[in-house]
Amino acid sequence: MTDLATVLEIWEPVIGLEVHIQLATESKAFSASATGFGAPPNSLTDPTVLGLPGALPSFNVRALELALRLGVATGSKIRARCRFARKHYFYPDLPKGYQISQYDEPLCEDGAVEVMVAGGASGPLERRKVRLQRIHLEEDAGKNTHHGTSSLVDLNRAGVPLCEVVTLPDLHSAADAAEYMRALHRLVRYLGVSEGDMEKGQLRCDANVSVRRRGEDRLGTRTELKNINSFRFVQKAIEHEIGRQVRILEDGGAVERETRLWDASAGVSQPMRSKEEIADYRYFPDPDLPPLTVDGATMRKVITTMPELPAPKLERFVREYGLTFDDAATLTAERELADFLDAAVRAAGNGALARPMASFMLNELLRVLDGRPIGQSPVTPVALAELVGLVASDVISGKIAKDVFTSMWETGDAARVIVERDGLRQISDEATLRSMCEQIIADNPKQVELYRAGKESLLGFFVGLVMKASDGKANPGLTTELMKKLLAGS
Amino acid sequence: MSDELAFAGVVELARRVRAKEVSAREVADAFLSRIDAHDGALGTYLVVDHDGARAQADAVDAAIAGGADPGPLAGVAMAVKDVIVTEGLVTTAASKILAGWVPPYDATAVARLRAAGAVILGKLNCDEFAMGSSNERSAWKPCRNPWDRDRVPGGSSGGSAAAVAAGLAAASLGTDTGGSIRQPAAFCGVVGFKPTYGRVSRWGAIAFASSLDQIGPLARSVGDAARVLEVIAGLDPRDSTSIDQPAPALEAALAAGVAGLKVGLPREYFEGSIDAEVAAAVHAAGAALVAAGAELCEVSLPHTRYALPAYYVIAPAEAASNLARYDGVRFGHRATARELGDMYATTRAEGFGPEVKRRIMIGTYALRAGYYDAYYKKAQQVRALIKRDFDQAFELVDVILAPTTPTPAFAIGEKATPLDMYQTDVFTLACNLAGIPGLAVPVGAATSGLPIGAQLLGRPLDEATVVRAGAVIEAAFGTKRPPAGGAA
Amino acid sequence: MVLTREEVAEIAQLARLALGDAELEVLRTELAAILDHVAALQEVETTGVEPMTHAVPTMLRLRPDTVAASLPVEVALADAPAAKDGCFEVPAIIKAAT
Ligand SMILES: [Mg+2]
Ligand SMILES: [Zn+2]
């Protein structure tokens, strides 16, 4: 067995992902008990969640709206009339013995998720579409934990609304699969469809993986990988599975159609259920739930409250704000970050300031935030706009601006207040600057001599002394010009 | 005194309690002492809530004393089929798998009864999970027909019908999935009302077949049933299949008469195996309607013979699904087992009775991958044709008059095979499949002395017309008590 | 119609019903008789007939996304055959499924 790159010259992986996304609702999909993470076990239940005899489901309008938002964002066809179905299996975390899901009439079909990739080092942006087979609504199950001879069941998560996003087998590398996951994650967070917190299980991924010899049309036998719940695991688990299948095929064996569970700590997958156990879900339309209709008013509400999507936003940041792809990508990775920049540009009333503001965000703000959400920044977009405006209008130097920013972060005061209070205004008055320069020339005759003898690189030395003497307030451009003139002139 | 109260009926009891002629507590005590004295021989109750009933009655009396409106069912002593959940009161669906289960909530229908001033005496015997036509499938004990204790009261709401017939409850709630209110009402000589599907919330009705189940009243008169149905009917947001229509004004329809009404007799209901005395009684009911000014004609419901096969696909399929929740994890019976798979299979094998297992097996068979189209989907298509038959008939007539059952009550143990038993519902199933309202009213007795019932089937949501015709038939035939009030 | 024992056993497994040999045999004949009866449905021409899933045509009513009080944990667990640490307790889920 050689390395993966060599293997992939011969073998083509075919990957489809099924991602479960928790919809950001207050209450559960089919009843009014709260959704929440970290509550004491079984404290978020009611008769419907527990599947008590006589309890019935009633569907949450917010779950529908959020799923529709994702449907619209992915350009999916949305059924005017869809249906809930029951999917039957016995498992302790599944209270009713069936999951309410959708089967032959899903809410959305034939959409696509746009994955943005940089075309080479500085080439143009490239949009790639990963086609979706469907997006359907369903309810989550509870959680089992295993303790030796017994397992414990917590139903807090049972009944939480999910949408399942299923791609066509459109992905051909583990890296692409991970990139798709990132794009989907960003999309649902942008849309407010889900908080997408993977550690809380709000975004969970299963992958269908097969390989075939390049040039072949027929798909190979696929396996389903479950429990790959981080971007890193998606890539690792799929790479591992591709390698495993190729090894089997190259040894003349056959891949078995099975479900495998990814064990992240061991870095391997294991078959999940025994092969003789047939999975027959006995789907049928849920008689407790009449057909779900999506009318014009619902669609209008969804469309009119739709935020700008990440891919167009990234493109706009490059085009209108003149950012590099990488900078735009960083600033659009989180909707809150992008919104911050947009708000700052609006406050500045000057698109030309977008770039310096963006670099301030990237170099200063993100550094001091140190991973915390930007909503916690004491420096608001309006405050940033004012600060960068002061630099642009030569009131302060860029260097001073960094100190002012630190002071803003610490005190919450406005830039102008800090500049005035601390006397940080830039010195641009020519007479003042001239006398400062003359003083420096007078104090350093040796260096002046050297300079005049041809060592022009000493210019920076003189300017630096002026800056130091002025506590950094001297206008560096004017100072340099003056100093040059004075050194040459006398 | 106590027997007189026991047979006074819902409307009369509420009137007397509201007028302070009798206290709710006196009414409750009268029924409780009759139950204590007579129910041992009949087996209509699974649980009698002496303390709870007295407390509810006292609350009604206190409300009246305080000048509050005690509601249209003030002090009316009622009981509820054991498939309808009652907060704090053991509810088992007459199944071992739910032995000792105390629900933490009330069914909407029960909550509405309580809010209307009714007093809940206890839980009534029935076939396990409402699967049966004779009440012989109760896991706990048999229930007997007050007219002849060697005969079945019918089912599955057998206890609900027998208790009302024997004066052990002024009225009761039953559920009707394929005739389970109307058939026992006919066997016990009382009125049974299956409303339009969606009229009464199913929240808290332990599901048998979700697309067919409806809660409805059993009572001693059409007026009593109308009063109870008005109270429990109406939109409930917790049941997505409940219909957003105001409760029908049924009491107003009682005296409206049938002058000018067109009544259809479905040809197919008289062609097969129907007892001659039953057929004659139904025709006599038709004559009573004609005498009151209605017009009678024959109608055809050509898919009638497919109602039974369609039902025995749809109902078991939905039942198999609905009963998947009985797994021994969160409530009810659990078998001792070291391994989870064993725990499931043994719990369910021990907890469910043979009829329930049979239906789970049929339903599971019909829903298997590759079988859905040939069974469930096909049955739902045939169901659409059965509904179409009714739609076409209702273009010609306002209400349909038909026998409720092919024969009067049969003997305990008489129906030997499952199919023999299923055939006893042959006239009631189509009503559930079509979702239309059906009212069973007594139309006299056979020479054996056993009651005979006729049923009136109406357009969807048109319970009022059904009540108009029912009241006229009731006036012609009267309401009878079993010998010695069923206490003999 | 003929049902094999294996078929009946397979259905019982899907339905999680532990059935003894005698029970399986009885069910085999009973199910066959019922399925024979039900086979009459195949006589009916249903091409183009929309399956009826609800008796009265209704559209799904939607519930506002508001929270109501949950059941207290002790109520949720009140009837549990076995409970531990605020959870429902079941025999260990076999290793292969973990
Ligand atoms: Mg899936
Ligand atoms: Zn799913």
C-alpha cells in the first residue's frame, strides 16, 4: 500500500453526506417542552416526548420556517404539500418505537450548497455546487449512556426538531467532504437555522462512502459511517474508510454493505450492527399528522426575512471592499463578524475605509477577542469607524491608532475622547515639526556628517528620533519630507 | 331513591343538581353504592374511584353553594372507558402491559367533562387496547351483558355500554374504531354516538388505530348523549386531527323532527347474513321516521363488502405502530431479562394478550418493506372508494338508516375464530373508514328479550341531522331497562 | 395463502414479540386466514385513486414555538420499571450497538 495520493490515481472515492441539523427553536418539534443543553436528565419532557399512551404530536411552526429558510438558501424545490411518516425501530432512546420523520414526501428536494474555493494562489474565486437530494424534517432521539450491565436513558433531547440534509454522491475526496461540512455549518449559522454547535450535537454527520476504479460508471458498494461529528473527524474517518475499501478491493475482496461507527479516539471504524439484523423501518404516513402545506404567506415570510448568504457576502467583500480572498473568507466565516464590518462601513459612510477597518478587525480585534464572540467586544462598529476615520483624516497616526484601540478596549471610551484626553493628536504643523527636526540635527552632528557624506540610510534614524521626541505624535510623512529637506538644504 | 337517580339520565340529573333538588354528593353516593352492590356480577368497572368521585361531587356542590355556574353536567356521575387516560387514576387499556399505570395527565375529553361539572366514578372494562367486539379480550376480567349475563355486552366499549344499561353510570365515554361504541350500545340497549372523525380530541385516548379512533358518549337517551357530546366536542390544539369547528348545537336539534328529511336504507346492509328480527326492527324504525314526515328510499353503498378487509389492514397496521411504545422502558410491565433484545420481546409477549399480538403481527406484516403498496396503500385506496360511496349516497339522502349489528348480543365464548369475531362488526366499520358520524339507538327487542339497535349515519360534521332522526326513533321505541336494572 | 414458519418468526422478530413454537404455529394459520380474507381488496380497481389518509380533509395546524412547563423528573420517572441517576435504566445495550 502506497500513500493516499497514489491510491487516488487509480481509485475514485464517491461520497455522500447526511447531516442532521438541530433547528434553533425554543420548544420541541411536536410538543411544548423546552429544548436545551445541559439540563438535568429527563427534566425536559412531557407526555408527547415520553411517548406516553394517549399523547399526540402537534408541529412547531418555527421548525418549519427554519427548515424553509435552509430550503430557500439552497435553491431547493419546496413541496407545497409534504407529509410526515413514521420510521419504526426499537431502541431505548426512541420513546414511541418510531421516529416521526419524512419519507417519500420530504419538504425540500434538489437544492445545492455552494462551496467557495480560492482558485490558486491569487486566482479568482471558484464556486462549486454540492447537489442536495433532499432536506427533510424529523425529531431527534434521546441519549443512551452505557454503564457496564445497564444503560441509562435521558430523553431531554428526544423530540428536538432536526432537519436532515442529504447530498447526492457528489463529493470525491475527504477534503471536499470536510469543506462541504464547513460550508453547511457556516450557512445554517448565517441563516439562524441552527446554532450549529457540534460539541452539543447540533450538527451531526453520517457519510456514505464507496470507491470505484477511475473511469468506471457503476458505483461501488457503499458503507455508511456514523458518528463523525467534527470537521476533522469527517476528513479523517472518510480518508480511513477510503483506504480500508481500497485495501479490500486490491486484495481481491468485496466491500460489505454495512453501517460502521467511527471511533475517534482509536482512529478506526467498527461495524455497527450484526449483518443478520435486517433493518426494515416499516415507513407509513403518520396518521396523527395531516399533510403539511406550505402556503404563499409562509413562503413570503421566509423569503422577506432571509439574510444575505455567506457565498455572495464573501464575493461582495472582495469586490466592494477590496479584501483578499483569505481576509474576506475569515470575516465571512461567522455572520456576526461580517455584520460587524458591514455596520462599521455604514457608520464610516465611506467604502474606502472598509479595507483599513477589515485589517484592524483581523489584526487587532480578533487578537484581543481571543476566540470570544465578537458580540462581547466593548469596541462597537461605530467606535471602530471613528477610530479608522481619525487615521484617514491624519488626526492620528496608524501607530497611535493601535494604542488608542487598546485604550478603547480597556475603557470603552470613544477614540476622539481618548485622543483629546491623552493629547495624541498628530503634529502636522510645519513650524512645530521644523523646530523639532532642527533640534535633532543640532543634537547629532556626527550622524549629519555621515548622512551628508552619502549614507542616506540614516534618514530613518533622524525621523525615528523626532517620533520619539514627540511621543509618536509627529506626522511621519511630513516629518520625513521636512527632515530630508533640512538635511539636504543647509 | 338511589335506583331512581341511577336511571334519571344526564339532562335530568344536571337539572336537579343545578336546582339544588339533590346534591352532587347524593348522586355520586347513589351510583357508588349501586356499583358496590351490583358490579361484582357484571364486571363493568376496572377501577372505582370512591374518594375521588366524592371529592369531585363535593367541589360541584361547593361551586353551586358559592353561586358559580356548575356547568351543563353538574353532578352527573359518569365513567370512562379504560383506554382514555385520567390523571391520577390507574389506566391500563385493559392490558397487563399497562398494569398499575397512573397517567400524569387527563384526556381532553375527560378534562372537559370535569370542567362541565361531571363526576368521574371510575374506569370501565373493555377489550384490551379496544381490540375486540365482545369485551372477552379484557386482560383483567370478563364483562357481562345486563340483559343476559351469559351473553357478551359487545365491545370493545362493553363496560361503557353495560354500566349505563345497568344504572351504574349516568353516561360514559367509549371509543369507536370500527364500531366499538355503537355495537355494545346495540347489544346493551343504550344510545351510542360516534362523532365525525376529528370532532372530539383524541388527546389522551390510548391509540388503537389513529385514523379511525374517535371518543364518543354512551347514554340512556339521545338527549343525554347529545349533551355529553356537546361538552367534549371542539377544537383541541394538542390533537392535529381535531377539526376547527365549533361544537355542534345538538340539543337544539332534538325537537326539530324529521319532516321533509330524506332517509336512505343501504341495500347492501340487508343482503347478507342479517338476523330477520334485526332487519324487521330497522324497517320499523324506518316506518317511524316516515310517520314523522321523513321520506324513505333505498341507496347503494357498493363497496360495503370491502370495508372488513380494508379495516383489517388499516387498523392492525396503525395498531402495530401505535403499540411499539410498549417496550418496558418508561412505564408499564417489564419482563426480567439480562439482555435488551430479550427484554423487549419478552416484555411484549408477556404483556400483550393474544388478540393484540395477532393484530400487531398482521400490521407488521402489512407494513414490511415491499408490502406497503399491496396492503396499507391498497386498503387506503379502497377506503377512499368507500368514502365516495357515502358521498354519493348523501347527494340523494340526508341520513342513512342501517342495522348496527347482524344479530343481537351473542353468547360468551360463541365466536370461535378471529374472523368469526371480526364479522360481527361488518355493519359498523364503514362509518369509521369514511370518518362520518354514527348514532346507535335502541329499536326494541328480539323475542329473546335482547335489545336491537339501529344506526343513523350522517354527512361529515352533520351530527345534528343524525340527532334529529335519532330523537324521533327514540320517541317511537322508548328506552327500556334490563330486568331488575341488570341487577338480577 | 401459505405462510411459512420462518416468515412468521421473522415478523415476530420485527415486532419484538417472543413467541413459543405453539404460538407461532397458531398464528401461522390465523394470519393466513386473515390474509386470505384481506386478499379480496385486490379485486377492487384502484388505479388513480388517491389513498385516503384522513377521514375529513384537513391540513396540518401549526403550533407556535412556545414553551410549556416540563413534567417534573420524578413524575417522568414515576412509572419506570427501573431508574437510576434520574434516567430510565435498561439492560446493557449490546456491545455491537455501542
Ligand atoms: Mg438518514
Ligand atoms: Zn435522520
